[in-house]
Amino acid sequence: MASQDLYLIAPLESPLPPLATGEVLTESQWTTLMAIGDTIIPFIAASSPPSTAKLSVQESEYTAAIDKLKELQAKPQAVLYRKYLEENASSIPGVREALQRLLSDYMSEDARKGLRVVLSALDTRAGSFFATGYTTSFHLQPVNIRQQILKSWAQSYLPLLRKTAKSLGGLFAATWTRQSPTLGPILGFPKAPVHGKPGKGFDYSFVQFPPGTEPEVLETDVVIVGSGCGGGVCAKNLAEAGHRVIVVEKAYHYPTQHLPMAEADAAIHLFMNGGMIQNDEGSVAVIAGQAFGGGGTVNWSASLQTQRYVREEWADEGLKFFTTSEFQNSLDRVCYRMGVSADHVEPSKNNQLLHEGARKLGYSVKPVPQNTGGKKHYCGYCTLGCGLAEKQGPVASFLPDAEKAGAKFIEGFDAEKVIFENINGKNVAAGVKGLWKSRDSNGGVSDLNRTTREIHIKAKRVIVSCGTLQSPLLLLRSGLKNPHIGRNLHLHPVGATYADVTNPWEGPILTTVVDDFQNLDGHGHGTKIETMIMLPSWILPFFPWTGGLDYKMFCARLPHMSGFISLTRDRDTGRVFPDPVDGRCRISYTPSALDKTHSMEGLLACARIAYVNGAKEIFAASVGMRPFVREPEPERRNDETAGFEGVNDVNFKAWLAEVKKQGLNPPETTFGSAHQMGTCRMADSERNGVVDPRGKVWGTEGLYVADASVFPSASGVNPMVTNMAISDWISAGVAKGLKAEASR
């Protein structure tokens, strides 16, 4: 935009940890897997003989593809088009390494075993015949035949084949969009934001430990496990109240010079499970921050306060605090610290389209306040970390305040369990035990030569702030048996619709919300319509794969897409639980019929908003659902009659009916989720939840949970501010308790 200063300073690299040793797949399994990859992301050639290396298309199709790429690009580059079409998965050096990391570090053993079985079967006559209809091994088939096979799997009556096609398609799409050397140039996508000036963040000090074989023992008043939105607020409040505070965090801090990270690096350094966790049912892709500063380091700056009807719902369940002025004071206090405001927002094109389309349809549309310190923040890359030092998440606000007040930080600390003592028959939290891993000699994490120590931290109070997916697992590892731990999982499932815009990665990500559909059942459950992040690897892998050429051509259109999401306040719940083999987080959650109905209403509204803005094509992210293609409108005599049919266009209404009839059914539809809540729910009795109204874990003394896992139900809005406000209240109570204890 003309009003923005332009900069392009590449962030410093953030090398990844070493690959795990050992054989994750046999060489024959790798051959089959890469053959699948070269089918999903193929070398495309015009009128070539059948080949195991190339996807052959008609000369006319190839020419049309080149012409379309030329049309889509602002600066035509003929050589680049051919490189793009000829690039397959196995030709990219980083793809196999990335796959090995995902398979060895971030896939459950059950899933790995299942993948190995499929890959081995595809290299046998019997297995190939069952899965493909041919006795020839999959990797020996021409790419054109392999493409037909994968397409048939996506439409198979066998759920296993449909799920396999979807999982492998997503795996290679995500890996390719992060690793491809041609996709970025094709899109005109800059590796770093061109708007805004790189900023300087706070210089943290982290506790270090020398090599040793015995456990290192520390003592403090309060140990906080997790540095995110809940833990950051608690650390500030307790340190400023004069208490000794240690904050331990599994992740490592990356200063602003490293931000925003490359998409491939951010997935590993800043997010759980390599960027995404799939629920066991294969219907929801869950994205959760695992960074210093938690989700506040990677969220989109949206700072919405808890709405009245949600607060009343929670109060009606016996949690009266939520309708008091004290809770409002907590909401206002955390917003004030972050400089939350909508006054300085310069909306992106994506947000302008949502606002204008909603206005044309008479929908209620509102600005979304941003935690940007009362300043303009024109950046669409913040989910990769804010290199401008403008987003006032915990790393730029509460955590610096905590250190200034004396709090200490330990990064690279993997909490094993809470330590308890039996005092007068009570189960009293006495600290935390975990494993610390240092940085390497270069200040990174890419070398094997790193110190590992067992650390015991003795404390008068323990606050668990590991997030909704990890806090319940820590409680379970610590021996707690409350049956509510890990249950009551809410995810705000999200469906998406795509249409037309220009360079959608530019500008603030989320500054507009449509709330007409937030109470569809009369009990506060429904959906909100928002914009979404439009970075390549965050959007393109969610689009259904329908063929190698089709997928590459779809990806090339990203600079001309907008994305709207239907964010549902889910009534019904799932659970998290530890994997029985390695203890990693597993998620069991399937969107209910009611919640899918609400999501559908939001998606249809998204499509209408796109239509009234003149979108030429509208895509619903569901396998088998054709896009709506707008027919050229007849010429009118004047502007007053142009487009007079609006959303009453017969063809558009028929398409909406088709979308609604197909529904949002897994595994064809993948929901996204960046909001996880409720797995240590707050309740008025141990019979109904995990923590009491002050955040203390039922059945214990001295143990608290302060993060979004304590939400009694889904917040219905982006949960950061609600999380912070509840943590403000909980930590204030902890400080009072410590003060009273000291005065006895």
C-alpha cells in the first residue's frame, strides 16, 4: 500500500534440531512413499509417453497452463513456468528430510505402523491388487495410472482408502508448500514482510546449568509451567507482588531478529507436533503454539473480550465470578497492558472484502481490536513470529514485566510431573520435576552437543499453564485421577471458503468479524465469520487434491484468493489423552451434527459475502464439491441495474443448495482449529470439573491451572483475552494466599 514504508530485511536463520537416528521406513517403503509424492506433486510434461517419472498431459492442456501462469503473474517469467510444472516432490532436496522428521518425531507409533503396512502392501501383487486393481507395484506404474489410483481412493466406498488418500495428500501438500523453490516466485510471495520496520525485542536472561549427573535442585515460591498467555500473566502478577517466580518452558526463545521464521522452520520451532496435530478420526487439523510466549507468539493479534451471554452461561453453572466487575476489571487490565485497540487498524484487502460484503448483505460487522500497543500493525506474517516487535503478546509485555520484577526463566525444560507431598493427609504440590536441554555452542538447537540435566524445582505453589492439550497430560503424569482431566475439549472447529483478492498475505490478518450467526440454537451456539491467514503452507494444503496439474494451477492462484472462515462455538466436546506408547498428545474429537450445521450456515454466509463482492470463483474446502464459477453478467444500460440479482442468482442459489446437501462430513471435509479449550474445566464442584473457581485443582493443595484449559465451555471468541483475564484472577488469588501464609 502506498501509505506503508517498504522494507525487506531477511530474518536470521533458525536451524532445525538434528534428525532422529534410526530407520523410520525401509528403502522400499521410501520408494513407494516418494512415488506417491511424485503423483501428488508431479513432473508435468506435454504429450510424453507413459512414464514412471512424468505426468503426461495433452499439448493443449500444457499450453493453457503456461498461458494461465503468465496471466496470473505480474512479471511474466517463461523459464520459471516450466520449472514450476516440472518440479516434483522427489526433485526437491529438503522434502525427504522433512518427511523423515515428520514421520519420526511427530507421528504416533500407531500411525507409523499403519503407514508402513500400506506402503509395504503397495509393493506386493496381492496388496496392490486390493488397493489399486492392478497387480503391478504402485511405484512401477506410470504417473498417469498412479494419479487415477489416488483419485479413486478419494472417492472409494472404503473409509480406509479415503482417509489414506486425504492424509497422504495433506502430508505432501504441506511439505511441498514449505520446501518448494519455485512456488514462492510463482506466487510473488516475499520470504519476509515488505511492510514495517524490523524491531528490537526484550533481551531475556535464561538460567543455565553446568553438565552433571545428579539432579539440579532449585527453590522458589512459585513455579509456573508454561510461558504462554496464562503463564505470562501469572508470572508478571506474582513477581510484581514480591514473590520468587521461576517460569519453565519446553520451547526456546527466538528474538525478533529471527522472526518471522521461514514457514518450514516455524512449524518445528514455534508449534506443537511439527505444525499440526490430526485428531484420531482424521476430521480436524489442530494447530497449537509451542513457543516461548505460547500461542501469544503465533496468534493473529485478535483481542476480543468474553461476551455477555458466555459469561452468564458460566455464572449459571455456579461460577459467579464471571458476571462480576472483578472479571471485567481483569479483562480491562490485560487489554490495557497490551495496548488493545481498534483505533489504529488499517485493514488488509481481505478484511475490507469481508466488511464490504457483510455490509451489502445487511450483516452485523464489527472491528476486531488488536494487541499492538495502540499502534498500526500492517503485517500478515505474525503466525511465524512478529519481527516488528509490535504485537504485544506475552513475549513483548507480561514476560518482560515479570523479569524486571525478578522472575527467572528456564527454556528447554520438558516438565515430567508435579511433585507432591502428603501433609496431614492432604495431597500438597511441592514442586516440579523435568528434563532440561541446553542450547548448542552456537546458541541454537541444531547440534547434538548439548547438555541435558534433570531439574527439580521445589516451590510453595505450582501453576500449570501448558495449554489445553498439554496441561491435562501433565496432571495425569503426576498421578491425578479426576475423570474430567482431558475431557470437555472444545476446538472452535473452522471451515473455509475461498474467493478473489490480491496478495492476501499482506496486511493485518484478522481485523473484522461478522456475528449475525453466533446464536443459531438460541443457547449461545453458532458461528462467527472472520478472515484467515493466507500464507502458502497455511492455506494450500487444506484444499482438496484432485490431480497433479489441477493442484499446481490452483496453488498458483493464491495471490488472487481471499479466505473467510466460519468459526463455530461448539456445544459438543471431545477429549485429549496420552498416547499409550510414547505419551504424546492424542485427540479424540468429531464435530457433532449440531456443530456441523452451524458451521455450514457460516460457510454459506461466507460464500454470499464473496459473491456480492464479485468473486469469479468460490471454493468450499471439501472433497468432491465443485467450485462455483460465475457467469459473465449481461451488459446493463447503467450502473444502477448492474448485478441486480445479487445473491438471488439462480445458478448461485443452486450451488449453495448443492453445498448444503453434501454437508461437512469427514473424512471428505477437514475442519481446522487454532483454539483449544476446556480440558481442565473450572467447576463449582469436583464432580463437575478439574479446578475450583479460584483455579486450584480439586483434591490438591498448592496446585493451580491457569490457561484456556480451565474454560467451562467454548469462549466463542478468540480465547487469548479470556485466558489472560482468568489467569489474572487466579494469580491474584495465589498472591493473596502466599501473603496470608507468610503473615501467620
